[in-house]
Amino acid sequence: MVRFGLTVVRHGETRFNKEKILQGQGVDEPLSATGFRQADAAGSFLSNVKFTHVFSSDLLRAKQTAAAILGKNRFCKDMEIKYDARLRERKYGVAEGRPLADLKAMAKDAGEQCPSFTPSGGETLDEVWERAREFFEFLCQLAVELEQKEHGKPGAPGRSSGTSGEQFVFPWTNHCSEAETGSEGGGSSTVLDANILVVSHGAYMRNWIGYFVSDLNCTLPENLTKSQLSSVSPNTGVSHFIVKLENGNLLKPKITCVCLNQDSHL
């Protein structure tokens, strides 16, 4: 079995976030002072997690957040961040750079509801969904190749869990309903083939999680409400998933959501 951890973080606050102005892909606004503090707080929260890979949207607000998170990490300060356009925010076309209220007015005039409404020049939800699906399948393939490579090493004992008992220590271990993570000080460590950090955007992440739940039957925490599931993550909200691929089968991943859009670090 191939198993990997996936931690997804929304970028920190920008001035336009605070002013409720749509950024999408065309407005590449940097983090505000508050946004940098949030990113540092998320980094401190994740400082004991040893990631094997870090991916970020190539938009500035996400890149700055990813760099701040790694800057606080005990293990990964010098890890290369790989920027991927598939992680960009939803494109809002003519609505970018305009208040959210304008998008709602456009939708009303068209007889549609946000967020399903697509402004002129924007991306449909199906197009965002497809980007999310393609990127997730890329991550699954990456984990499978890592596991195969590990098995191919002479004298390899099996799936690698790293050499350190503190390798995959998550701050939300006590909230995990499944025995996926080792107890701190218990002499055990999480057995993962990869441990991946992804930094992205609010609307994109909501679509990605929708894909997990609707298409892949992701197991959710028992106390999660429907409104929490459909809401946009707060800035630097953290979601964590464990993904299992039985016999390396990329078509039927089993996904467990450990936490969704949690912001206890703020």
C-alpha cells in the first residue's frame, strides 16, 4: 500500500482580501503585514512536521506564504518550493480587481447564484475542478513512484517511514480518529511514503475539497457541519488528509480528512 500525508494551506491575508476585492489570477497582490504574521503563525504551527515535498501556486501571495512556512520549519528550511500554475486561484475574468459585491450583482443580473456564476473571461467551476483533479492525480503518481523507488533499493526493508521517530509529528495528532500518526514519545512514527505541503487559494481549495468529497468519497471528521464543508478556508487555514492507494491503484484512492480549514494557530 502507498500512503502519503497531504497538508493544504490557504495563503495569508492581502489588502484586497480585507477589502473584499476579487484577486483571482490577474491581481497578484502581496501579503499584508497581517498576512505575513498569519503565515509565520502557520509556520510555527507546522514547525515539527517534516515535509518531503512543497508545492505552491505561482501567485505572489501563495509564494510568500509557502516561504514563510518553510522558514519556521525545523527540518525543511532549505527545501525547494515547486511552483505550479494548476494551484492558482479561480480566474474571475472581468470581475478581477473589483469588489465581491460586483460579482454578486453580475450573477443576479444573469439569474444565477454565486459561486456557480462565471463572469466573462472567467473559469467555470468544472474547469477549476479539472485542474484540482489533475494536480491530485499528479501527487498520487509521485507517491507511487517514490514507493517503487524505495522498494527497488538493495536491502530495502519495505516502505520507508524515515529514520527519525519525530519525522511526521503533526500538531493535531490528538484529533485524528484513525491511528495514522504515532503518539509523541510512544516510540512510533507515521509510516508515509511522502508528506506533501501545498499552498493555494480559497476558491480553488473549496473546489478541490468538493472533488475529494463528491468524486472520491473522502472520509470526513464526525463533527464537521455542511456549512463548514462548503465555506472558504480562512487565510492560512490548514487542512490535512491521509491518502492511501491500495496496491498503488491510482484510480481508487482512500482519503481521510484529519482536519479541515482549522485556524487555531491564529
